[in-house]
Amino acid sequence: MIDSHHHIWLQKDLPWLLGPEQPRIFGPYKAIMRDYLIDEFKKDLAGTGIEKSVYVQANWAPNWAADEAAWVQSVSQNEGEGWPHAIVAFADFTVDDVRPQLDKLARYSLVRGIRQQLHWHPKPMYRFAAHADLPADPVVRRNIAHLAQYGWSFDLQVFEQQMQDAAGLADACPDVTFILQHSGMLVDTGAQGRRNWERGMKRLAACDNIFNKLSAFGTFIHRNDQDFIADLVQTTVGMFGAKRCMYGSNFPIEKLWTSYRELFDAFQKAASTLPKPQQKAIFNDTAASVYGL
């Protein structure tokens, strides 16, 4: 089984972990304001049966993107004993030509894809990107299309308001595989908010080159909620199909409210009503195929 989304980090390299007094999307950070290295992650996995993992970039300074990939690969080759098994690195697709950045990252054999967080939200606390329409930006689209030349995927992180443009991005880059982060990050669970999210998700699911990552469902509720996880798993698998869905943990962020074992159990229970081949796709086969494991 595969964890398709986790981070290991050095605290000093994360400018967004500035202090426990600052409001953050996940709540107070004090409990995880420290180094989180591969040995602790492997201990967190104990008893779960997870055999491989994918590291997703953890927002080092943008000019250190190649350094981040180099460090993570060195961890895998040295003290990590092969962990993590693949890297989703960072590149800035808003520049005129992203290829010099991609060429630097191509030196590292574990790189399988790129993530630049494009999500923008009317609430400043939830906002990451400079503006909402980056998925529609012709420069961004042209640069993301270059990923096909490298055989790399793009981890797509957007909110409901951006999903129409995100689908257009995927349509504009048919040779690139996209992995939708966190099942579209449902924020507004009210009736209208849920309808808007489902409408956007159906548009994304209509793009054959978009896959769905079942991860980080505690982001906005700050808890490991079995019923909520089951609802989102059943709903999004129903849209995308199990062969286009994969499990991810978003650790260590979720250590703020749960253990890895409890989180993984919740996802397994959520998928337990699905046929065994579909469960295998979600917890192993899709990630193995998409990230080349």
C-alpha cells in the first residue's frame, strides 16, 4: 500500500511556520513546529501496511526548489533506506519559461511530478496563490504543458471557485496527468457550498487526465471525522472511479488532531463497502501507476 502525499521537513526551511501565535488554516501549529524527519514518519506508519510513499513539496523558499529535491533524494538514498520512493517537487509556472527550473529538477531520479499551489479563496486565511485565475493564465498553461516532455505529472490544488478554469487547464494540456489535491478541498459544507463543490468536481472528473487524491479531509474541520471521510470518499470515487483515485495522508500536518493509524483506519473503513479491486486501486494501484512506483 502507498501513501501518495506526505511531507518531511526541516522547520527552518519553512517560512510559513513562523510562529504559533499566527492564525493558520490548520489551527495552532505549536505541536509540529519542529523537524519532522523520515524516521519519525516511518514510526508513524507502524502497523498500517504502508510500503511506499510519495513526498510532496513542503514550500521551501521558491529559489531552493532544486535543493529541496536534492535533500529529499539524499534522505531516500541514505538514512531513509529508500523512503520516500518518489518526489513531487516545486517549480514556478508563472515565469516566462519554466524549463530551466525543470531541467535542474531532472537531475534527481525520484522526481515524478511538480506541485505549485494555485488555490485562491475569498477568505485571506485560506488564500495561497496571488490571484484566483492562475489556472486560466496562458503563461501557466503553456508552462504546465511542458511537463509532458519530462514525463511528469502536475499536482493540482484549487478551490471550488477555480474548478472550471482548472478543468480548462487540463483540457489545454491533454498529455499531462493532473492529480487533484485533497478532493478539491471542500470548505463550505452548507447546502449551497456542497452543490457548488459537487458541480466543480463533476467538471474536473469529466477530464480523463485528472486523478483525485483522497487526502487532508481534516484540513478545515480540524479532526479525523469518520463520517465526513466516508462521505467524501464515496462521493468522489463515484465521480472519478476508483482507478482514478488514490489515498494520501498529508502527514505531519494531521498529527495535530490524529495518529496515522487512526487516520488510515478511517480511510480504509470509508472504502470498505467498495469491491476489493477498487480498494486495491485506491490504496495502491493508482498511485503506483501515476507516480511510477
